[in-house]
Amino acid sequence: MTHYPMIIGGDRVTTGSEDVINPATGKVFATVALGTAADVDRAVTAAKAAQSEWGALSYGERSLALMKFADALEAHTEELANLESLNAGKTTKLTFNSDIPVSVDNVRYFASVVRRQEGIAGSEYLGGYTSFLRREPIGVVGAITPWNYPMMMAVWKIAPALAAGNAVVLKPAPNTPLTTIRFAEIALEAGLPAGLINIVTGSVEVGEAICSHPDIGMISFTGSTRTGKRIAELASPMIKRVTLELGGKAPFLVFADADIEAAAHGALIGAYTNSGQDCTAATRIYVQDEVYDAFLERFTELSKQVVVGDPFDAGTDIGPLSSQTQLNKVKGYVEEAKQQGVEVITCSEVPSEGFFFPPTILVDPPQDAPCVCDEIFGPVPTVKRFSTEEEAIQLANDTPYGLAASVWTLNVQCAMRVSAALQFGTIWVNDHLPLVSELPHGGFKQSGVGKDLSHYALEEYTIVKHVMIDITGDQRKDWHFVTFGKEGE
């Protein structure tokens, strides 16, 4: 049984042990090192040493090093995709065609965009002075990543942080750390400096040590809103910069003039990709009265065709949930809905072992039901009616979350009005889920602060410095009289 180490500096640290479970079987298949607060301190020391030299490199030098790293990651696509499927329960068609290639693309994007910083032109904004901006690295960035997209979420943090000149100390989710560890090992093999990427595995002790360490200048977190609040609390005494990508409860609005076949397929993908374990998943489907029955019938037909099973089988559409804990949580929400009298449509068979849950549609639950309000994080969408555009907007915005939403209509005026009125960070029109490296991702309200992806993410990992230079050479400036002497002297 393979024992996976922490990566601290250039060392593979094997102390401690925690079981790693295959979600498809429910059985232990590996172990991983178990870190402590002392390991975090050691990692920060290594990161500080690496960052001072890395941050002093030119943009071109950092870009070239990251491009070489991206090439090395791409060469390990098969290994990383299979490991992600084994550890997280994702289907191989998802990891081979999305998670790993998208991660590689993200590294390449930040390797390139760092060479073209955005900002105002150096100029004379005040007579007698030239001003310009510098973007400086923060130093050491602490990152904490979730279990639903282990590799991709690590990349979303590490790539912009490194491009901006920082070093990183990252804690992956305890149950899905393996691709993140391999990511750091490949970085060392590709020639990135030791200490630039440090992976400290473990649970609450490690996370809290990262958030409260005095030499970590920024915390980047993706996960639940509750944990995000705790991270902000720990970081606030030292005024650390914090970016948080938190929960979501995405509305999926289907208007009467929508292409119903397209909407039904879009809902299928939006609700069930990664077994519904996605903060942007289409969890609240609202359909206009005129097409409600037709949509629900077609969505149910398609849902019953979803194949749930072995992630390594090419014919499998969705794999298991990530853990027994998550399976119990999803079951609990569905059982609660049944007890409230909600119609429950179970759409597929599932294997007898492992943490599998079938696509399940909850029909017309009350708007204030837990299954509508809370983030279930499983393949369990709700489907409800609406009558008017105004009601659709009200229902969609009736949530503390604001990460993503979609609008389904063939009317461009309706699409423009509704997308403007929705309080969410990403709005899709006639699709749901796709993201690209070039454009930002982040939420409104309790879905977090800050942005992942795009040059906006790069800006999150830098500090803006204004440099103002006197260009007159005058010993006494015209404005000095406001404090000393007379005007004109």
C-alpha cells in the first residue's frame, strides 16, 4: 500500500499516517502523512526562503519556468487523471477530458498573462511628478482546498500565486490529497525551486496553523461558507488578505420560449456533473408554467438514462460521492424531503458497495425547505414552477448564496434583463457550468470574496504600490507654503 508524503521544501516528509479510501469501493487503498502545526511552521520557513529569489525573477523568467512545469504536468496526464479518479471517485472521462487538461491550461494561462500586467499608464497625474504602479508579490500564500476538485482547485490557487511571485503552503482536503502531492512532486522534477510549493496534509490543526501563521500574508480558500467564516475569523487579527470561494445554490431558470430539449440536457449536465459535487451545480431548477410539465418529463427521461458506476468504466456517466460522510448527508436531505411530502423521483440503479447515490429529482418542494435552501452537494436538483419574469428573479435571488446561475430563453431582451437582475458572480445563458482561464469566477453575498481565474485572480495575489517621482528637481515645491512659508516664495 503506497504511503504518500508531505512536500516541505525539497523533502518528502512521511511522518504520521492517515488512511485514504477509494469512494467507489469504500476500502482503504493508500495512506498519507499526517501533518502538524510544526510542519506548517517548517513549510513557511522553506517558502520564505524560496520566495525571496523567485519573486526577484523577471516576469519572463517566471513565465518560462511555469511553462516548463505545465509541459511536465501534461506529460503526466494519464497518471494524474487515473489518480484523481481513484482518490475522488470521478469518472475517468471527466478527469481525462476536463480536470487535468483544464488544470494544465490554467498553469499556461497564468504563465503567459503575468507578462502583460493590467494598470494605469505611467504619467503626470500631478504637475511636476510622474506616477506609476508596481505590483509586488505578497510573499507566502496559505491555501486550503476542497475535496470535490482536488487538482483543479489547487491549480487555481498555486498558478496565479506563483506567477505573481509568491510561494505557497497548501493544505489539501484530508480525504483527497493525492494529486496535489503529485503536483508538488512534479514541480520539483520540472525544476521549480524547492520550497516554492509546500503541501502539508492533515486536518483542522494544519488549517488553523496556516490561517494564523504570522509569516503568511494571504489565505486563499475554497470550501463551505461555514469554514470560510472561520478562516476569515482566524486571519482577521493580523489583517491578512483573504479570498474565499464558498458555497453555491445555483438557480436554473427555464422560460416558456426556451429550447426545452437543450434546457433538459443542460440541466442534466449542470445537476449531475461530478455527481453534483460542484458549487456551481444547477441545484434549483425553476420552470415557467407553460413548459413545466414538458420540461420535467424530458428531464426525468434523460436522468433515468444516467449510468452510475465504476469511475474507470468508459460507459459510466457519474461515479460515487466523495465519502461516507457526504453520502449520509445527501441521503438525509432526500429522506427529510420525503417526510415533508415532496415527490421524489429516483432515476438510476447504483452499485451495492461504495458511496454511490442515484440522480434524484425533488419535485415542487416548498421554497423554504432545506433541500431548496441548503447546499446538498449531490445529484439532487429541485424542480419548481414560476409564472412571471419578476417571480423567477425573486425566486432565484432568494438565497444567501450568489456564485452562479443560468438563464434559458431565446429572447435576447429577456436574457439581458434577467442576467442583470440576478445576484450571482457567473451567469450563463442557454448553458450551465463552462468556465475558462481568461474570465473571472467568484461570488456575491455568502458565496465569497475575490476572484479565481483571469487576470483578476492574478491581482488578488499582488499588492499594488504607487511610486511618485519628482521630475522638477526644485528644492522648494509650489505647494510647500501650506505648511511652511508664504505662497510664491
